[in-house]
Amino acid sequence: MEDLKVLLVDDEVEFVSTLAERLRLRGIQTCIANDGEEAIRQISVDPPQIVVLDVMMPGMGGLKVLERIKADYPAIPVILLTGIGTTQDGMTGMRLGAFDYLMKPLQIEDLIERIEKAVSKGSGGAV
Amino acid sequence: MNASDSNKAAFMGRITAGVTHELKNVLAIIKESAGLMQDLLALSGDAQFPLREKFSKVLSNIGDQVVRGVDLASRLNTFSHLPDATSSGLDLNEVAGQVVFLSQRFARLKGISLNVQPHERSVIIVTDSLKIQMLLFQCVELLVNIVGTGATITLHPLQQRESEATVELSSTGNNETATNKALDLTALPEWIELQESALSLKARIEPGNPPVWFRITFGHAGG
């Protein structure tokens, strides 16, 4: 887990920074991006092993970001975060290549379990 | 509902859906913040944090209330999408559960509990989801004003025939006050007769004998 690098993407700054700190306390290297454009830029500069991506963001929405990641970095698994009323987006995201989706608020143990599964499935690893 | 009412309902639904989504984001931040405090607490020694037990209890309370808030927001979000829901198959067990949840506070203010006794299988009817919830809500409200404090009102969906489904409303616990009051079904509005022209679904309300106060039977006209 120490070598694992996760990129969290969410426009809710307080949410994403707190979640990042909790992951770091568990030994997971975590970077954050607050919008889709920033996420794409960070991935191009320093690809993470996994992306945790909010579906509903202003500007480039989560599903659009997912499409970009799957087109340019297909080996990076993506876990989507959905809210109420957007679970349909989670299922759409799965069809677009997302590894899984979780509904917010989430249990950190569930997120870590999904991250471990996604990475151990062999699709993790910087491209 | 006429077109104007439908537009108003759709507007209110849309706004409520947006607000409940934001509420859930707020709850997610509270949850993660409380979680981070729990993490930090776990990392600190007893000497550093003499009030550990008290803090743990308070953080646990915050977590419980977040769960409650998420449930409320989720139910309200589901409710807010009713005006734009097309007539589709509905499970009366789920509809009854949703109505009980939404009516819970009004009942609690009168010291009355609400619950659902679901049918063993799904009870599917095809009708307008908003209208049926309004109907059941009105029925629950009527009973809440009749039964006494301490009573429990139960909604019990049943599938009697393939073409007919029923919801029984009964009460237990304190019916003494209630039996002195007449069940006035005229208090219910006219649209209680669900007239879906395309679906020909009707709701027939029949008074029963306490503890079963009345039955609402959903069936196709002529069926």
C-alpha cells in the first residue's frame, strides 16, 4: 500500500482534502485535483495507479474525464463517486470502463477495499 | 393534476432534488471530518488525550446522525423525482415504506408510530407514483388524527388477485380513543379515485372494523 498512488478528483474541496488526509494516514500516497481539467493535467505529468473520480463536477464532468482517461491511459483503473440521483451515472460509467462506483458519503474501508481490488486486478500501474 | 399543477410539482421536485444532492455533499464532508478526528484520536496515546472516551462517543454520535441524515436526504430525493416519473410498475411494499418514512414526523408529533408489514412478495401495480403516495399519505394522516397517543399504525400491502392489490391500514396499541371517533372518509379528496385514463386504474376505499380501519384496493376498471 505504501507504493500505491491515488488521485482523488472532486470539486468539493473540504471533502477531497479530508479524504486524502485519511488515506495518507493509512499509508496511501494521495494527490488531489478539484476539477476535470486539473485531473487530466496531473495524470499526464505524473500518472497515478488509480483515479477516484466524482461524477458530478462543474466544467468537465466526471464521465467526460473518465472517457478521456480510458482513451489516453486505459490501464489506469477509475472508481467513480456518485451522489443521490446520480447512481445511473455510476452504471453508465461502468459501461464506459470504470472499475466500480461508490455512493457518497462513503465508508473509507469500502473505498480502500475497492482500490486494492482494482490495483490487484492487474490494471493498476502508471502508463 | 392539470398542466399548471404538473409544472409546479416538477419545479418543486427539481429544486428539492438539487438541494438534497447538495445536502448529501455536506453530510459527506461532516462524515469525513469526523472520520479524520477518529483517525487522529486512534493515533494519539491516552496521555495525550485524556478525554478520548468522551470524544469517541461524540464522534460516534456524529456518525450516527450522518447516517440518519443521508437516509432522510435519499428518501427526499426519491420523493422529489416523483413528478417526472412516468407511470410505471411500482411495488406497493416500497411505496408503503416511502410513505411511512415521509409521514413519520407528523405521526411522531402525536405520539404515534408508523410501520409497514410488507407482503411476502412484491406487489406490483402500474399507476402514477405521485398520486398513489399522495393517496396513502392522506389516509395515514386521517388515521393519525383518529387513533390515540401510543398507537401504532401499520400499512399492509396485499396481493389478493393478480389484477387487484390492496393496502390495509390498521392500528394497535391504543384504539380506545379511536373507537369513539367515526372514520370520516368524506374528509378524503375526490381524486382518491385514481382515474388514469390510459391505465384505467382505480383506488376503492372501504371502511373496515378496527383494528383494520380501512382498505384501499387498487384494480383496473371493470377488472
